[in-house]
Amino acid sequence: ILFVNSIKAREQKELSSTRALMMSEKKEKLQDIVDSACAIVEQTESPEDAMAIIKSIRYGKNDSGYLWINNTDKPFSTMIMHPIAPQLDGKKLDNPKYNCAMGKQQNLFSAMVETVENGGDGFVPYDWPKPGIKDQLFPKLSYVKLVKKWNWIIGTGIYIDDIDQTMADIEAEIDKEITSQVLKMIGIIVFISLMIIA
């Protein structure tokens, strides 16, 4: 039992490290995308040209990743440009469905405004439905950055539930291997015991 507990403790430590590494890689990817977009925007002379550039940027599997622009108004931000949901352009983002951020039902876009006010950029975790899946929320992480030139927040986000699934798969595989090894050890002990008795 001590042997199994020791292996389990080591497994949890390794899983924690793996989770942290996967999250770090996702954060780095988000930050690189937004930083690159912001660098281009900073060199652009008109907001219309900047919006067109941001609107055209796609990344990820099937080019499903995109960037949006909202402003820093309070208490609720206004969407400047959303390439996937253009019906939001120019709208105040005060719908209760946006109250899903920071693990405390905070308005998602208000959380983004707070984040850039506290350091110019940062990550905002929230829960959001996936396209095509109704009535279920998934963990998502956005990175946002303030573009002072036009008082814009440029951001992008990705779902991070794949980390949980990957960790569960790894843990199940490790548990299976531990069980197999323990059964082998029990078999050996029983065999040796029978040999000694005989």
C-alpha cells in the first residue's frame, strides 16, 4: 500500500507539472497572436484600416481562431468589431449571458476592461458554450491587450477543456498501469508463498 501511495503521489506531481506546462503553452500562443496583431495595429494610420486587418486574421484548426476589438467603456464595454458575430458591432455588451468571467459571474467584457486597466494586458478565464453545443459551458481563456492609440482592447480566446480531458486520459492510463503492476506483484507473492509452503 505504501508503494502504491508513493506512486500515486509522484503521479499527481507529474500531472500537475504537465497541466501547468500545457496551460503555459496555450497562454504563450494567445499572447503571441494578440501581440503580433497589436504591433501591426500600432503601425496603422487609420482605425478603419486597423479594423480590416484585425478582422482578416485567422489562426488555428480550420482557421477557427479570430480576434475582436472592444472599447474600455464602463460599466459595460461596446463591441467595436467582431468578425464572427458582426451583429454585435456597435452594441453595448451588457447581456446577462456575458456574466461568466473570473469564476464569479462577472461580465466578461468588464473583466477585460479591468484586466487592461491593471496592467495593459492579461488573461481572462470564463465559461462559454462551444459552437454547435447548446446548454453546456466549457472553460475558455482569453488574452486581451490595450491599444492606447484608439483606446481599444484587442483579444482572442481558446477553449481549454482539452487540458482536462488530456489529464484525465493520462491519469486513467497511469492508474491502469499501476493496477497491472500491483496485480503482478500480488501474483508473484502468492506464487512464492505457495512454493515455500509446498
